[in-house]
Amino acid sequence: MGRKAVIAGNWKMNCTWASSVRLAQRISDCCDKKYPDIDIILCPPFTYIKGVANVFSFDRSDIQLGAQNVYEEMPEGIAAATGQVSVEMLKDLECSYCIVGHSECRQHNGESDELVARKVKLLLEHGIIPIICCGESLEVNKAGGTVEFVSGQIRTALEGLSATDVAKSIIAYEPIWAIGTGEVPIPEKIDAICAAIRGLVREMFGSEVAEAVRILYGGSLKPANAHQILPLENVDGGLIGGASLDAEDFHDIVKSAKELMKR
Ligand code: 13P
């Protein structure tokens, strides 16, 4: 197979400047340069990216940086987009990745599939790898519509991209009802949904791209359940919220990935 595992932390709207630097330092102390087979990525709030980048640069760390969102356009000249953060700004902050389409952004900011698709395209044009989130509500899940729903989200996000761009992108399956709730789908379900997403990528871009694209699971992924989720055939890692705010928990998940994910 040859897909490199990914363990990404999404800090969401947490920390202060001081606590973000402390947390980054703790994570660097336990994870830096010990896991060459895993892409370890931290996505702090915009305001703390530089502080975290300074920690990693001082340590010459191999931990990588991501943002949690980006504005969908990169206008020429004066950019009339109050309160937004551009793709060029993320590059300036040494972000190699950016989360897009997180269910919290879709819900709170009304981000549509089409808007998410514009962000994905823009990021790839600027050399930043998108971590494209998808995931269904409890109602959709209960009605048995998960595959159809997430396939619709991912189809729109990927439509019109080149095979090369899709192959380097990351997709994260995050059922909304599992985020921050302690509820997790049974492992067979997680694998089946991730397999369906890979199947969609195969249908759209062919087998080579489907085998290359990395698909993560997110939603109450913790040290206690990582051993059930990370070895799944179609799961290439995790997008971790709450547990990424604790250096030991985050490291435990990274350790599980090393032990369990033979790719
Ligand atoms: P939790 O791990 O806190 O459930 O959050 C998952 C998530 O939304 C990551 O993007």
C-alpha cells in the first residue's frame, strides 16, 4: 500500500498564547523525530500558529503545522475581506496543511459543499495540503444515509481537481454525532465508510489515486479506542480534537499508530 500514517491534532478554539506554546513544547518533547513513518500535524488557532511554529523551529522539529480554515479567495491588490485569513498568510506562517469543511465550520459559518470545494482548490494551487472533512448528522446516520451523504460532500470537494492533487490530499471522516461526545461508530462501520470514500475516489480518479489518498477518522478518538480504529484497512490515521489538547494522550495515540499501522 505505502500510505504514510497521519496523526493530526485539531486544537479548535482552545488555549492561550502561553498554554499553546507549553502544549506545543510538550508534544515536541515526546513526538519529535521519533516517528519518521507518521506525519504528525498540529492545527492551532490562527493566533497561536506563529508561537507553535517558533517552538518547532527552535527544536528543528519534524512535527508539521496546519490551520483550521482559510478564506476561499486570494484577491489581487487590496483584499476586502475583513476578519479573514488568506492562503498566502498561511504559507507565510509555514502551514503545510489546512483543515477545510469541518462540520463546526459548516454549521456555525454556513459553509456549503461548493464553498469547501473552492477552498480545497485554492489551497492546492498554493501548495498547501487540504484536510477535507466530511461527516453525517445523527439523523442521517439513523436513516442509513451516511455513505450517500458523505459521498456527496467529497464528490463536490474533489470535482475538477487533477489526479495528482487528489492523491496528495487528505480526507477526514468525522461523524458529527461522534465529535466531542465520547460516542464512536463500531470499527466495522468506520472501515466501511472509509472504504466507500476510497471507492468514490477510485470511481472519479482511478485506482492509483484511490490507493494514494489518505483517509482519517475523527470523532472522540482517544488513547482508549485508538487500538480499535487505527489498524482498520481503510483508515490511515486520525484527526483528533479533545485528546490533542493533552500531550500524553496525543502521544499515546501516536504510539498506537506506530504499533498498529503497518502500511
Ligand atoms: P474530538 O476528538 O474532540 O471528538 O474532535 C474531533 C474533531 O472534530 C477533530 O477535527
